[in-house]
Amino acid sequence: MIEVVRPGPLATVQDLGRPGRAHLGVPCSGAADGRAFRLANRLVGNPEGAAAVELTLGGAALRFHRHAWIAVTGAPAPLRINGSAQGTHAPAHVPDGALVEFGTPPSGLRSYLAVRGGVVVEEVLGSRSCDLLSGLGPAPLSPGDRLPVGPTKGLDDITVDVAPAPHMPETPVLHIRPGPRDDWFTDEAMATLTSTLYEVSPESNRVGVRLEGPPLVRARDGELGSEGMVTGALQVPPSGLPIIFLADHPTTGGYPVVAVLASSAIADAAQLRPGQRLRFRV
């Protein structure tokens, strides 16, 4: 059992979400940075989809009521076990009764804590993920919450000492594919999108990264009927300022999508923090 002493700014339980139910209005949700999430589980011998804890800007403290093996990936939050500094992107042993604390990462936004055996809170529609938009799954963590840990029998051995941590550039470049509604915008709009810096708004969350910068000008008036949305879509509301849809995005939307992130860029978008600048490239 893991006891939440403090959750930090936002801590949630996540797995790989609820794929395949968008036609029923159920968002996929799941870990915002799937690349870091999968790595954390592999480091402790879990299946890649085992539920873990997603931390936002660190700041959490967790009490382990039995010994465990953990791994922390994603944003490099300073990690301490009973006051002793530990490295991230590597397996670490937690003694029975130990306090695990996280500082504020110097770069990135979201860190992932995987524990060998996985976090086994109750499933909702086949997933243990907390979906902030729909309210499905467990609520965001609060002080005093207790998280059960699953059995470790039958899991793969822990065979990796440390994994390379991905570089988190100060000004990331996110690659995009134009469309499907780029024809709703002027040619100058796409040139603006791919030639200027945008800044992450403080109003960003797991639903989407709101951007501040030059607006994208439409070539036509009116609105679309609602159509399906995917993770990584750059939806453009009437303000002209794009929103990058993340894990908890709605399944449909009526504003045109000027472009969609390449799948490899979604994890980078999930690590963008308020005030950070970024560029887009086709």
C-alpha cells in the first residue's frame, strides 16, 4: 500500500487509457507522455500498460507501507528516498515505511512513478486512468489516499541499471502534418504557424496545450459540424490561437483542425510547461 502524504500540484493514476471507445463518446485518456510511462514500467519489470502515478511539476511525497522497487521517468524531478538522493530513469529500492519525495523538475512537466506490481485501483471501463475531462476513473490524488500495489510474482526480472533520459530542449520543435482542415485557413496562416514562436499558456492542462502568439487567419466563415478528434490535433477556435489536444481531449469538436502532430511529437507536447516557447515544422 502507498499512502499519499502530499500530491504536489496534480497527481493522477494513469495507464494506457481507454482506446477504441471514441465512437461511444469515451475519451482515450491515459498517460500524457506514453513514451516515458512505458519506460518507467519496463524499468521495474512491469507490463508496459501497468497503472502508475503521473506527477505534474513534482512536489509529491508518498509513504510506502511495504518495500518496493520503483522507477521515475519523464520530467527529471529530484527524487529522495528517506532523505537520500536517488537517480531517475533507473530502478530504485524503497524500504518498508520509507518516504519518497519529489522536487520540482528543472525541465519538462510530467514525471511518472512506476512501482513493481503496478497500482491496482479499481478499473472503470477497462482502465485505471483518471480522465479530468469526463470524470471517469479515480479522482486526482489527495493527502491520505492509499494506493494498493499489485503482486510481483511472475513479472519479468529487473535487468536494466539505468536508461538514457531523453533530452528536453528549451525550445522544442514539434513536427506536424497539415490538415485535415488546413483549407479553412489562408496560405499565410500555415506560413505563420511554421515560422514563428508560440508560447504555452498557463491555462493548459491534460486536455490540451493552449498557445499564445500570432493568430491563424481563416479563409472561410462559418463552422463545421462536429467531427472526430485525435490526440495531437491542432484545433483552432475563433480566437485563431491553436490548442494541441492531449490525452484527455474530447472525442469530437466543431472547430477546424489545421494540422496534427506527428506521433513522435505527442510525448514532447505533453512535457511543455507554461511560459515555454516552441516551434512547429511540417
